Amino acid sequence: MCLAIPGKILDSRDHDGTRAGRVQFGGIVRQVCLDFVPEAVVGDYVMVHVGFAISRVDTEEAERTYKLLEEMGVLEEELPKLDDEPPGPASAQ
């Protein structure tokens, strides 16, 4: 299953002509392409699908969606922990 997951932009930078940034999903942080959401800035929440931020969402919607996905048990499938990631809280804040 491939879902879009809400995450919070922690930083943004240009990398060889592509806008990328670190996005936090609960206790997990991943590199994400931000080219499709040029209006998004650090601190904004975005919906991420297969490594691409596809839309900006408000904080309440992001938190509600994250909680529903967590309750459904699909986050571990969509966001498996990488070997070098320490365990973290499951909060989307």
C-alpha cells in the first residue's frame, strides 16, 4: 500500500537544482523532494508520497491524518525504521 503521509518540514535547501529538505514523521526523519510545493516553508506540514511532498496541509489536518494512519497500523509499513534511526516518539508535533 502506498499512502501519502503528513510530515513537518525541518529544513529546506537547494541540491543541484532540486529543492529538498528533511521532513519529520513522528520520530522518523526522511529526505524529501519539495519541488512540488514551492510555497511550503520550514515548519509547514506537507503530504509526502514516495519521497515527494505533493501538497501542503494545515497542522490540524496533518495531526488528524497521522493519528488515523497510526490507529490503522499502516505507518510501520509506509515508514519502516532504517537501521541507523534511533527509536523516537510517535508524535507528529
